[in-house]
Amino acid sequence: MNDFELTDGELILRPFKLEYAEAHLAGDDAENVHWLSGGVSTIETVRNWIIRNQQAWEEGGPVYSFAIFDAKTGQQVGMIDGNANPAQVEGLEEGDINISYNIYPSARGKGYATRAVNLIQPFFKEKGYKTAIIRVHPDNAKSLGVAERANFTRVSETVNRSEGTLIKFKKLISLE
Ligand SMILES: CC(C)(COP(=O)(O)OP(=O)(O)OC[C@H]1O[C@@H](n2cnc3c(N)ncnc32)[C@H](O)[C@@H]1OP(=O)(O)O)[C@@H](O)C(=O)NCCC(=O)NCCS
């Protein structure tokens, strides 16, 4: 089930495996803690996160997490996932899947996040999802840029969560 990859020739997305844990930990930084993870990681927390994600892969979703690799150098450069569990993502509607991402500090500013967001969408369409969602804190300029470059539409609605208000972007991935 999780032994496949998605590629556009520049990036490769592979379902997260334990062997990716150390590079993932090394790529953690204050920006990722502040905007995404909410806490400093250790090798144990990363491994436990991967184990939970592998379980989701085995169950067929509704969480799909991928490690991102540069296709040319083979370097692991980040994480992207889709989460369609309404218990974990506030404001999800039927057919929605929420996309989150993190690019490791040394690999930022090269277009990898935008490319990964584009690359993952056909996979979600194949899985039957209709709308991709990205939710971003209004002060997270770098991530707002990703949603805009990936041609998501900013919807007027915002989502209130414990950490504040997030701007919601969406993109239709299936007309069915
Ligand atoms: C948000 C985050 C993933 C954005 O990463 P990023 O590398 O800036 O995003 P992109 O991959 O879209 O790259 C865009 C940048 O690369 C530049 N770039 C260089 N080559 C490029 C190319 N071939 N194609 C597109 N952009 C390119 C763009 O000009 C842009 O630079 P700018 O920010 O100076 O304008 C990153 O800052 C991060 O991991 N933050 C912490 C976690 C986080 O906030 N996650 C999102 C929570 S909602």
C-alpha cells in the first residue's frame, strides 16, 4: 500500500517511513515549531509520528503523509501531507482534504513546497477527494505565498482554532 512514489521529475514524494526520521528531525526548526508542529521534536516524537502515519497508510487513510525528495540529488527536503479527518481538521466539509507542508530550512526558497502541493493533488483526486484546502495563519507570509503560487483561492471564511484564526484557501481538484 505504501510502497510507491509520486514524481514530476524534479521532486519525488514517498510515503513516510521510519528510515526518514533522522533527516526529518534535522530539518525541524523554530519556524516549523511556530507555524506547524507546535512543539520541539525529538527522535522519539518523530518516530511515533511516522508510526501513526504508517498505520493510516495501512488503513487506507484518511491521513496521507509523504516525505519530499529532490529527484536530482536524492536529498530529503521536507514533508507534505493530506488530512481528511474532520476530527483533526476543523471546518472540513465532505470531499475536502487539508494539505500541510514543511520544507527543511536549507531547502527553502527553491519552489519545492509549491511544486509538492501541485504534485500531490492528482493523488487526492484519484482517492476521490473533490477540494484541496490549505489553512494558513495570516502572519505566515511564506506559507501564504505557497497557497497563492499553487493557485488556491482565498475564501472569505476563516477557521477559528485554539491557536488563532487561520485563512482558508481552496482549490477544486475534481469536477465530479
Ligand atoms: C511555508 C514553507 C513550506 C515555504 O517554503 P518555501 O520554500 O518558501 O516555498 P516555495 O517552495 O513555494 O518556494 C517559494 C520561494 O522560492 C523561490 N523560488 C526559487 N526557485 C523557484 C522555482 N523554481 N519555483 C518557484 N519558486 C521558486 C520563490 O521566489 C520564493 O521565494 P520568496 O519566498 O523569496 O518569494 C516554509 O517556509 C516552511 O517550511 N515553514 C515552516 C512550516 C510552515 O509554515 N508550514 C505551513 C503551515 S500552514
